[in-house]
Amino acid sequence: MDFKDMAIKMLMEKVGSARDNDTSASALGELFGGNGKFDIADILGKFTGAGGDIERKTKSWLGDGDNDSISASQLKDVMGRDKIDAFAATLGIDSDEASGGLAELLPELIDKSSRGGNLLDSVSGAGRLASLASKFLK
């Protein structure tokens, strides 16, 4: 299962109102990359770029150990409240339900995508891979 399909499936499990595959895919595509793309390097870049506690939590999602949780408020700060509001509107839910569901979904999604090298396989281009790797080696 690719990253996009996994994200849609998990969204539909975590957010009760997200019952339609096409709507869920559209909402996630706009939130995670625009133009319907799911760019995992950009997602990780946003969270590691936030620095401090959020960067530390994000790094925990990449290993096979426990995942540190992120709050709905932290998620809104990193992703942008306007993007979360648009995501929620697309799904027909309120912003708090959307950010809460995403805060549960994201650590699990990144963790599952990073097992056994799958995360690195999903990041296209050597330049993107080198850029991503350098953020986690600091």
C-alpha cells in the first residue's frame, strides 16, 4: 500500500466523518502538498523545520520505537490554521475534530511508512533524499 492510500485509509478510520474515499483523498492531497500530491519529504520538512519539541517528536515517528504524540494545537501551528480549516471544510467537520484526528493519524502514518525502508523508497529523487536525511542527522 502506498503512502497516499495508507493516509486515506487511516483518515477514514480516525475521523468518523471522512467516509468518502474521493473527498478524503482530495482533502489530504491539498493539506499535504497541494495539487493532489502527497509529498512525504515536504510533510516531514515542515515538522522538523519547526525545531524544538516538535522536531524531536517527529524524529520519534521515524524509528521503530514508541511514537511521541503531537497535540492538535501543535499540528495547527505547523500545518497552518488556514490549511486545517480548509481540510475540515472539505470533509464537512469542524476544525477541532480535523486537527485532533490528524494529530492521531500523522505519527502513526509516518511510523508505518518508515518501517523497513519504505519511507525512503517513497521519497523520489536523490536530492530530495539527501535533503531529508540531512535534517535527521543534525
